[in-house]
Amino acid sequence: MSQQRSLEQQRAAAAWECVQRAKKGGDEFAKGYGGLARSAPADIQANGLGQTVAFLRAKGLKDGKPKPHDPHWQLQEDLSQWVLGRLQCSHEQGLLGWITAAGTSTDDYRRATAEAMAFLVWLKRFAEAELGEGGNEP
């Protein structure tokens, strides 16, 4: 039997790490992160990946710089890191910068959206289980 982890296991492990980090951020941060993680798949479905990431990024910035300890910023960072890593791409401005770059094709955007949705399935499940409605409460 292969020791290599399946893609689903990799997604689950990465999502688990994100949620565990959110739990350590305090109740308010965990509650905010959990709520955003739960709503992100529906937001992407309704508005698209680019608009959802732009919203999270905008809410996580103040005067053009990341707000310290902000769940919006952290979620878009977690999502950017996962999706860009899976697509084996990098961009100085994260996923949003990559989406808006001149060389990004429609097929690339579709692959990024599918990967984001697959990752968010795990993130949402773990957020529901670990962060609860009130943050750190089960």
C-alpha cells in the first residue's frame, strides 16, 4: 500500500491546520473565521472566486496593510496558499493577484475555483465541528 497521501487527505490535513490555528486565535477570531469558512463556498457559488477573494482581502486590509489578527485576511491567505500551491503557481499578491494577472486563462480560473471549493468542503466541516457557533465551543 502506498504511503503517499491522497489529494483529499492533503486537503483535509491543510484545512485541519487552518482551523486549529484559528482556535488558538481566541474566541472572537475563531468565531469570525468559522463563520467566514462556513459561508465561503456559498459566496463563491453566488459571486465567483475572484469577487469572494477580493471581498475577504478588502475586509482584511486597513490603509492598504493587513489588519492584525483579522479572520477575513487569514481566510483569504489560507485559501490563496492552498489553491496556488495546488496549481503550482505563485503570485506576489496571492490568489487575487494571480486571478487578475494577464496570463490567467478561463480554464485556469475554473481549475482554481474547483480546487478552492474542494478545499473549502474540508475547511467548512472542520470549522463547524471545531469552532462551533460561538468560537471555541464544541
